[in-house]
Amino acid sequence: MYKQRMIMTKTPLRITFVGGGTDLPNYYKNHGPGAVLSAAINKYIHIVVNKKFDSHIRVSYSKTEIVDSIDKIQHPTVREALRLLGIEGGVEIVSISDIPSGGTGLGSSSSFLVGLLNALHAWLGEYVSPKELAEEAVKIERGILKEPGGKQDQYMAAYGGLDMMEFNADENVVMKPVIMKEEDRHGLREHLMLMYTGIQRSSTELQAKQSSVVTQHTEKYEQMAGLAHELFESMCNGRWRATGAMLDKNWRLKRQLGEGITHSRIDSLYDLALKNGAEGGKLIGAGGGGFLLLFAPPDKHDKIRHALSDLREEPFEFEALGSRVVYVGE
């Protein structure tokens, strides 16, 4: 018998520093292990699950669906999450996002799914660990739906924090938290700028293209995985100021992986940021648009903001926690 109570979860989005793409199975299964260094941020996907008065299913995201069976749900991850957990009806699901939910590069689709799974398990009266949440999300997105892409987003959404993730050929994922002094963590955050380009793109198409040509760029992927290990050690040993140069090196490698990752508009924005004091940066996610992450001394931020005045800066902080239940109704 389902618990007839309202559940709300809060699941963070993430920014990737270096190593993105080495979490693709075509790389870590054949050439890995992969390594990605990322951070959860205080921008969230909020999911509400509640008992519905009748036996139907109501799902509200950018559109609203009211159906009488799971098979009729158009939203693929909602449909498969309900199916995986054996929930056949009598439920309402509502999602709210702090950031536009598609094509921004912050891992929103996986954060949505991890938050949904967490909420549905809680609604059933079940506790699941971050590892289980991440594995279930990967199973749905990569296994059942066959959507192209890697695994870092699901693990960052489930675990939170500032971490290096290692992706092994046997599908095991090792989470290695970055251990920093508080003043170093604060200093790192104060050097970062997150700028929205206003360009939304299909990460599915980009991920599919990148996955298909991994073997042609093995050496570049190896270098990016190496950068993740190098930056992890630097951050843990107080040398976080190396972040800018490593971001720049990673971005220059990634731009060579295929068409669609960058274009003239993005390149001109990045070059303008460098000319005005940024030490490095990259597009977050698969590329093509979304958010531009920049590393620059704080006294250069105003100059960069002025130079990139067409872009919207999004203030953020690091988020230590992953997906969690924040409300349980009676």
C-alpha cells in the first residue's frame, strides 16, 4: 500500500571542470578508466509527488499530462521511473526548476530523474542510497531508453559535493571528494563566473556525435582524463589557482572532438573573456551553447562582465549535498 503523503525532493545541478566526455562508455569501457572533476551547485530541480484522488497519473513539467496508464505517459523518464518502481497509478508528479530545464549543460535531465526516483522511493516508504539512485538513473537513461551520454550527471546529482569521479570498464564508479581548506574552497568559488549564453541546444545530438567518434580521438580523451587527476591533486594540495589554465587546456582539447561543440559566436565570447582577464574557461556540458564557466581573479570580474554584457551572469555557490527529501507530509 502506497504511503498517502506528499513528498518533496531537492536535487542539485552541476558544473564540470575537466574530464567531461571520458564518462562516455565508448571511452571508459575500451580505453579508460575515465575521470571527471565536477561540482554540484545551489541551483536545483524540485520534485513533488502526491497521492492523486483517482487512479489516474498526472505529470506536470513544461507541459501537463493526465493519463490513465503508464504506457500513455509521453515523458520518457517519468514513464520508465514509474514502471521500474511498479507504480501503476494514483499519483501526481510536479517538477520545478531553478534554471531552464533543457539544453543548458548543467545536467538538468539527470537531476530531474534522480530527484524523481528519490521522491517516488520516499513516497513508497523506501530509503535508497546515493549509489542506488545514480545506478537506477543510469539504468533508465542509458540502459532502457538508450539515450547517448555518460554517467557523471547522475552521480553528481545523487552525491553532490566537489568530486572527481572515476569510471571503470566494469561499470563501477569511484567517487573521490576534493578535500580543501575552507579558505581555498572560498577562493576557488570567488574566482569563478557562470555566464548564460542564451543558446540552448540538444545535448542528445551532441553526445551521439561525440560517442561515435571516440576512437578517433582517444589521445585527447586520455589527456582530459589526465587533467581531471591533475586538477584533483592540485585542489587537494592548495594549488587551486591552477584551475584556470587547466580549464583552458581542457576546452582547447574538447573543441577538437567534433563539429557542434563550439562555433564562431562561442569562440568570440571566450576570446573576449580571455582578453579581459579570464585565465581560462569552457562551455559546461556537451558544448554548443548553455553556460560558459570562466576562471578569473575577482578584481577582473567587472571588466569581464562589461565585455560580455550581452550575457546573463548567474550567481552560484557550491552545494555539498546531493538529492535529498526536504518535505514529508502527514
